Amino acid sequence: MASTSALAPATLRRRAVAHLRGADPVLAALIDRVGPCRWVVRDGVEPFAALASSIVYQQISGKAAAAILARVNALDGGGRLRPAHVVAATDEALRACG
């Protein structure tokens, strides 16, 4: 299990930027040109839920995305969307969400 400091937002950002720089020289040059990342994490927003929401909303219309995300959130009783809930859901249950 990772240490708490390894999961701190600043540490995760540094690791993410280092990975991106190492994975793509063009992206590394762009990172150098643009400067430090100013990610802002809003209180109460879970990163996994934000990522899932962004992906769903990019693929389909807003109303359909909202309906699908509401059904996925209901899989665990209406709480926050978490990776463990998605992993625990059956393929059939996820397909039924849309």
C-alpha cells in the first residue's frame, strides 16, 4: 500500500507530470513552454467521479449522460461514484445503466 505522502495531491501531480514528460518528448516540450500546471481540485469532488463524468459527457448528450451517471451512482445506493462500486458491479448491471 502506498504511503499517505505518496498519495498527496502535490505528489500525484509531480508523478503525473514526470510520467507525461517521459512518455512523450513533444508533450515534454509543451510542458516546458506552458510552465507549471495549476490544477485546482474542488472540495468534495472525487477524482474518479470527475473523470467518469467527463468521459460520459464527452461521448453522449448532457441529458443522457446525466441519466446514465445517476443510474451508475444508484448501483451503490446513491452514494458517490467510486472505483470499487464499478468493479463490484456485474457487466449486466453496468449495461443496464446505459
